[in-house]
Amino acid sequence: MSSSAPTKEWLVQIPDHPNALDKRLAVRPQHLDGLKPKIDAGIVVFGGATLSKQPAEGEGPDMTGSVMLIKANTEEEVREFLENDPYTKGGAWNPKEAKIWPFKCAVRSAL
């Protein structure tokens, strides 16, 4: 990403490759560790997994991809972000099928 502070927001939906849950879980710690400095810098505003369904009590989530709000100067920077993430490098995310929209968030609330 560029050295100037990004101000443009991008809504991103990126699917997992089919049957990639084990690959996703294997690299999840690296993915989360790599996100921390980006969250602290305000580049990653929010993010999380998409699910095939809401899990029943005691059932693990069946993750199918991710949705996130990223600050970047250009769409190309967002694509670079996705390509360099452990989920992509570990074979979970399918960046060729990512959907990226210019976005302007009107409401934000903390967890």
C-alpha cells in the first residue's frame, strides 16, 4: 500500500475456494496476526467471515469467504492487500472472484 494515509473506502467480498475450510483454519492465526497492524493503522475498518448458515448450538461456523471494509487509495491497492493475505497464499481465498465496490460508510458502531 502507498505511504500516504488512505482515505477512500472499499467494500470487499471475497469467496473461499470450494472446500477450503481446513486451509482457512490452518492459516487463520497468521491472517489475524497480519491484520493487527492494519487495524491499528485504520486500514482495515471491519471484517469477518461469511457463513453458509448460522451455526447451531455447539457447532463450528462453516466459513465460505469474507467481507471487509478497507481503506486504500486505489482498487489496485485493495487487490494487492488481498493477494498478500495468508488466506490467499494458503489457498483459502479466491481473489479472482473478489468483488470490490467504492464505498462511503455512513454509520459505524463498536462491538
